Amino acid sequence: MKFECSTEQLGMAVSTAVRFIERRVNLPVLSSILLTADKTGRLVLRATNLECGVEITVAAKVASEGVVAVPGSTLSGLLGNMRAKVVSATLVGEVLKIEADKIAASLKTVPHDDFPILPRVSASTSFTIKSGDLNRAIRNVAYCASTSTIKPELQSVLLFAEVGKLVTAATDSFRLAEKTVSLRDGGSIPQLLLPIKNAAELMRILESANEEVEIYYNEHQISTHVKEIYYTSRLIDGTFPNYRQIVPKSFTTEAIVLREDLSQALRSLSVFADKFAQVSFSVEPDKKAIVLTSRNPDVGEEISTIRSTISGDAVSMNFNGRYLADSLQGISGESVRIHSNGPGKPLLIRDAADDSFYYLAMPMNR
């Protein structure tokens, strides 16, 4: 095996692939990146942690074909410190010799016979969407996914489609977010539960694209091609809660505030938050204001008053301040609409000018 390629392109490919290796296993091949060189002028890098995997193609001058597995972290560290424009690699026995300008390194290889095959999903079930729309749809809800392993189905981002719209949702039982974006093709897509860690990697890959992507899926996997990158992930086998049945259809109180005012107030209140990040949230129609209070016996207290347009009843509840601040990640407009049905009921937050996103926050029972 012998090849030569751009140091920058190989370094970028390795920095992506290394995110998919599994470092804490007894199977060394899973902590490796598989390099395959063929005479068509391609160098293909593969990495997987058995949950998700990636295949990246880099243009190369291939003098002799071959396959080798090398420790991902070592290769990434080596290339990250190279400044030469071109790097060459030659396999000599069980050692991969890498040279670039004034640097010469020898990497011990790993037996690659047991390297897993990345699954290929049939193109018979797929949908097409703008990469930016899919990235935004996942990013607007992903932070709500559960970090607990008790309910695996909540450690995911839900994707499904109805009437030409792709819907994403995530919840940890304390808050919930849903985002809707347009699909190029109509029709429906069944519920797909993408593990949250794998969703994070998909978002990073989508950031590099500015084009339509085709998403392939079946009962167990989801995959896509983004430029030279092929991404695949397992899907969680489970049933996502029927969350829409708890989303209120009407409200007794509505308030509209400037997004920046609410964001600034919540940032300031976090200084005085207690260990539960508790914030008292009061809608006061007579003052035409929302009053937020944060109190910590060991630090002090802050009261923040935000001018607001209010209709309906006064209401006061306690919330996790971080949860309220998180809701603003999916809102890009200048104003925020806040809906309530009184004490003990969830708060619904959405963009005042865009109904494609909403966020539901449960009050604290204290």
C-alpha cells in the first residue's frame, strides 16, 4: 500500500472520522480508522463505534493498493501538527510510514480483518431535504433529549413526516420541543428515533453542506451522503410518547415579549439561581409585565421586570431557569409568545411570527 494526498484534505477527513471511533473497548479495531487505497485514485476512510459510522473519500495518487487500520487518535494527532501541503504513506509490514516535508513517522497498525462493515440502506425508502433545514430541525429540539438511560426512546430525536412536512421532536419528560420544516416531496415518513449522540454527529456533518441531501432509512438504520461523506446510524427500537395529546389547544393567558429582553433577564437571573436553577415566573396583566425572580439564600436575590403585551389572567409559577433559556434556541424572531393555562400547567413558548417551532416547559413542584 502506497499513496500520496493533500495533507489538509486527509487531516479534515481524519478529524471527522476520529469522532466515530470507540475508545473504551477491548476490541482495538474499533478505536482505529480503516484506510483503503485503490487505483481509481481514491483513499477511503472508515470509522465506527457500532452505534454510528462514517465513510469519507479523499482524492489520492495511489501507487499500490491496500487496506490498513491505524489508531485513530494517533493519526489525528500526527496530521494535526503537519504543515506540509502533501503527505505520503507507505505500508511496510505491519507499520505505516508517513512522511511530509521534514516529518517522518511510523504508526503501528492494527489487524483489520474484524473491522465491521458499514451497513448500506436501500434507496427504496428515502426523502430529500435541504441540508440546512434538516440541520436546523434537529438542532432546534436536540437539547431536550433525555440523558437518562432509563427510557432509551427518550435519548433520541424523533423524525417523521406528514403532509409534506418533516417534524422533529425531543423530550426528557420535563420539557419538550417540536420543529417543522418543508420537504421537497410530499407523503409520509414513519417515526424514526435517532440516538441523540448520533444526531449530534449528523448535525456537524450537515454544517459543511449547502445543498439538498437524500436521507435513506429502514426499520433499523438511517444514512445519507453529504459530499464525500457517507454517514450511517442505527435507530432506536421503541415507541416515542404521544406527546401531542398533552399540548394545549387553547389558553387562559398569553403574553408577548421581546426575545432579547427575555434572554438578557434569564442570563442575569442565573447568577442568583439556587441548586435547582429555580426561577419564579409571574404574568401580571395590571403591570403589563412579566416578573421573574431568582433567589439563593447564600447569594442573594434578583427581580427582573419585562414589559409585555398581555391578554387573559394573571398567573405565577416556578420553572427551571435553564429550561426557559433553552427555549430561545429555536426562536429566531424578535418577539416571543408565551401561553399558559394557569398554575401547575405547562408553559408553551413559541416565536411570535413563526408557528413552525414550539417549546413546552413543565413547572417545578416546589
